[in-house]
Amino acid sequence: MKTPAKLAAAGAGLALLTSLSVTSVFAADNRISTLIESVEVKHNGETVVISRGHDRDATLPEIFQKTERGCPPFCIQPMVAAPGVDTVGELEVLSFLSRMSQGDEDIMLIDSRTPDWVMRGTIPGAVNIPWNKINTDTAGTFETPTEAESLVQLLADEFGASYDPAAEKWDFSDAKTLILFCNGIWCPQSTANLRTLVELGYPVYKLKWYRGGMQDWVSVGLTTVKP
């Protein structure tokens, strides 16, 4: 028969073993979610595995550690970029990326940041289209004809829209679903682009906004790539 002292010792040993087991599992495993361990995507023709890191001492990259940036232009963005445009999170972005990697060519993930930011890292599978290639001023116009021509080319060649000269408007029936992002909730670039696209008639159900952007992506340890 076990004495109380022996029972206490056994209990302490079991607690220690359980604690060590949980710690070991925790240290060895860092899934994206309970159902997702990793996601394979294509980036510039190469397969990239998106996962989370295993360094429990990892911190945010220095460029995303600032909390004061000055508004304007770096104002906190609303939860909805434009009426009817869905705001999505990391798991939804990964779902779209998975569909793209499986051959769905009707989806495009767009990094709206300028190239100097993209060079520091982007989401695998994203295409960089700097925000000033899509953005118009408050009057809905561009400063130069070249800027307008650039947007026309993007709409037709990249996004799959077509222009109807008779109706003098764009036809977005075959246009792709676009998911836009930039640096995070303090970055106005992707929101400006989404509003421009809505004003041009792009169907809101084909537009998605990853509000958290790169700051949220790196804050949860997801894989990034450099061009």
C-alpha cells in the first residue's frame, strides 16, 4: 500500500512529466491553425511552403516595431475599405493562395506597396502592383496621360476586364477576384486602390481587403519571401 508521501511524490512526478510533455510538444509544434500546418504556394514559378516559425524568442522585424508614424498620411484605416468589399484575415488569404496554387487563375493577390518595401519581404504568391499605378486623385483623374494608360493596361491585361467603346465603360464580367494588402492598418495604399477600382465599376464581390497586411502577417510568424 502506498503511503501519502509516496502518493504525493508520484503525483508530483506525473505533474512534472505532464509539464515536460506539454512543453516539448509546444516547442516542437507551431501550426498555422488547429487544422492547417502549412500551405504550399507558387511564387515566381517556385514552390514556397508557408508556415509559422519555431523560434519562441522571435520578435517583429525592426521596420514594423514603430507605433507612431504620423497621420496623415499614416492614419488608422476603417474596418471596411469600401462598402461591399470584404475584409479578410490571414486564413482567408491562405485559402485564396491555396486555390491559386491548385490552378485557379481567376484570383490575384496584390501587394500594393512601393518596390522599396516589397524588397524587404512580401507574402508568397503576391504580385507587386504599386498603389500609384491604380490610384487617382480626388477628382478621379491622373496627372498625366501615361498614368491613365498604365491603369487601362492593368485592367485589361492583368485583371481580365474589357472596355466597351459603345457603352463607354468597362466590362468586369470576366475580371479576376483581387485581394489587396499593404503594410497594415495604418497604411492607406490598398484602401485607396480599392476605392478607385470601385469607382471604376469593379464589382465589389470580386474585391477583398487584407487589412492587417504585412505587419499582421509577420507578427504571427508567417513565411515571407523577397523578390
